[in-house]
Amino acid sequence: MKDILQGFKNFIMRGNVIELAVAFVIGAAFAEVVKAIVEGLLTPLIAALFGEVSLGGVLQFTINNADFYPGVVLNALITFLFTAAAIYFFVVLPINKLAERRNRGKVEEPAATAEDVLLLQEIRDLLKNRPTV
């Protein structure tokens, strides 16, 4: 039983499990921020343009007693696009600009030559400098 508990403790204390838990919590909090941006800024824009907050009830039709609601699909599509735009313009773009500023003036070091390539170059040089018979 002690080995099982020790194994469980080792599993929980691994860095990747803790990092995953932290990422999950941060992701949930970030989802709330994005939701607030969409509901507080972008959804009122739909209401201003179409006169209703949701297009679900605006666009609908019936064929053979079957109700179709293309407005629901259109509303979901617009919400998705607005959410993606909010993430891009309020998160991705500023972080990319920040990373660009940090890397300004830094010169990338050339990648080190692989050991096998160095060995082949050494063999080549030895063969080139060997005396001819």
C-alpha cells in the first residue's frame, strides 16, 4: 500500500501534471475574460446592427410543419468569429508585439555543428593533408 501511495505522490508531483492543472485553471479564467469581451462589447454590436441581441428568432421559416432556425446557426457563427477576433486582437497580437520588442536587437546564434559532421570534416582534412605516395 505504501508503494501505491508513493507512486501516486510521484505522479502528482511531476511537473507536467501540475503545469496542466495550472493551465486548466488559467484557461477557465481566460475563457471568462473572452466571454465578457464578447457579451459586453461585441453582442451589443449585433443588437445595434440587427435590432435584436440574438438572430435565433429573427431568421426562421417553416416547411411541412418543420421549423428551421438558420438564425441560430448564423448567431453561433458570428459569436465564434467575434470570439476569435477578440482573442486575436486583445491577446495574440499584443503578445506577438511584446515578443517582437523583446527580441529586437538580439542576434540569433548559429546552430552548433553536429558532432558527426565535425568528425567527417576532421576525416576530410586528415585525408586532404596526408602525404601522396
